[in-house]
Amino acid sequence: MSSKIDYESRSTGLTSESIDGEKAWAIRQSKLYKPDGYKEQLREIKADFLKFILTPNAHNEELVRRDFEFNKLKSKRKFASKLNNPLTIFGILIITTILLWVVFAPWIVSEFPFSQLVGVNEEIPAWAEPNSTYILGTSKFGRDVYGRLIWGARSSITMGLFSLTISSVFGVMLGIYAAYQGGIVDNIIMRVMDIIMAFPGLIIVIIILSIVGTSMQTILIIFGFLGIPGYARLIRGSALQEIGKTYVEAAKVAGTKSGRIMFKHVLPNCIAPVVVAVTFNIGGMILGLAGLAFLGFNDPTLIEWGNDINIARDRLYNAIWAALVPGVGIFITVLGFMLFGDGLRDAMDPRIQGHKQKKIKKKKKSKKVEA
């Protein structure tokens, strides 16, 4: 046996001292090195496996761990296969492209620095038609439209995600708390949410900005605040279904703290509708911010698609590209998030999946009858 190990160590370039950890595992897997009693260990593994399968209430930690990892991987593959839809994939490609613009904007349009795109360029003609130098033309003050399109993606996505984070985080916290406490606490929180939803959001934003000023931080906080009621009502409805289940009652009997029950046990089981709503609302948030910028309530130091449309709206007859390009950018971005959200909803909603499975079974039966 020792001569066999020496021969294999010379052939692989490994000594007995270096055979440890991952190298030892790799060598055993490739069958270059077999320890003493290899066949006996293999028999024991087979016996444990048969015992685990055939014996009622049998327990083997290693086999349980492997079974858990296998089912986890199988679940991930099953979820990914549900997203295998042409429209969903198209939406993912759009989102990936927009995110690449967001991250690599300084390198994609390196020939047009940010200072040039927001400043006044006397050497560059204003409202120039698309040409070999300016592939999408220029807008007011000689600003390149293509460069502002790429940089505008960063501003739109960042602002939309910031406001959406405020809405979703505080909305989920209030909704879970209201559902768990119930009674008068639930009624007070939900009635306040109803009052906020009763007012037209855009008018409230315009009134507040007219009073406190049009700083971008104020705009984002107001938009985030106005989105809280929707998430609070959404998560509350899902949480009420989970709170009445047995595992929540068992956690209460065991003396688990309320905060742990709400956010450790209840929230993971009812978060799916919120995840889907976030993907849909990103597009809506971008549209809302663009509409507000179109009305002139924006930060002029930022490059934003809605502001670009506002600047070029008086030039629709002789420089339509200056307004059309940012408009197409908004349209494609919102479309990508809507398609992805639609596919994510189909993948995470068991009722839709059950309906699809019934359709598939009916088609198979009809094909068999025709055959």
C-alpha cells in the first residue's frame, strides 16, 4: 500500500505531507489516492443510506444535509425556469443595459464629461442635427444628447430607487406592526394611511415644493413618504393571513419576542407581493419624477430625462431629437421594469402557476385524444 502511495505521489507531484484539506479531497475524488479501508468505508456509506431510506424515523445528519442542499438547488432551478419567458428575458436585458449605463456612465461617454453636459459650450452648436460627431444631436447650450441620455439613466434610476426604498421599508414596517397588534393600533395606522392616499400626490408635492424649495432631497423624501401607504396596506393583507397560522401561535407560546415573530417569522412568508410591487413601482417612480421635472420642479445641476424633455418642448418642430431621445429612454426603462415585474409575479404566485399547469394538462389530454 505504501509503495502505491509513493508511486502516486511521484506521478502527481504531491507528497504525503502536502495531501491535506481541499487537495486531499480532490485527490480522493479523482481516485489517485485511496486510504486504508476505502472499501469498508464505502460499504458503511451504502449501509447508512439503505438504513436511512428503509428504516422509519431514521436520522443521519450527513444525508439530511445533502438532501437539504439538493432540494435547495432544485428549488432555485425551478424558480429560474419559471422566469424562462421571452418577455421576461427581454425585460431583464433592458434592465441590465440600463444598470450598465448607470455604473459605467463616465467611461461610456468619456469624450463628454459631466461638466460639459451641464454647462454652456460656446464652441459646440446648439440644437445641431445628429451627425458623425454628435450621433444623437445636441440640445440647448450645445449639450450632447447622447451623453445626457447615458448620464440621465444614473440620475433617474438612483432617485427612483432612493424614494422607493423609503416607501417600501417604512411601509412594510408599519403594515407588519399594524397587522400583528390589531385592534385600535391597526385602525389608527390604517386610517392615517387612507388619509394620505386620499390626497392627490402630485398636487401635494407641488404645494410643498413651492413652500420649502425645489431641492432634490426634498423631492425624493416627499415621493418616498407618499408611497408608504400602498406598501403598508399590501403587506398588512398578506401578514393577516400568516399571523393566524399555527407556527405564529407556537412562537408566542414559546415566549418569542414580538419583534422577532414579526420580522423573523411572519415577514419572510409574506414578502413576495412586496418584491413584485417594488419591481412594478420602480417604473412608476421614474415616471413620477420625470413628470415633476417636466413641470420645472427639479435640480438644474442634475441631468434628468424629464428635465431634458422640458427644455426641448419648445423645439419639437426643428429639434425633435432633443425631446424624443430622453422620452424613449424613459419608455424603455419603464417597459423593462414592467416586463420583469410581470414575469416575477407569475413566478412567485402559486395560483398563476397552478392555472398554467392545468392548461398544460388540458393541452396534453387534447393531443392524446386527437392522436
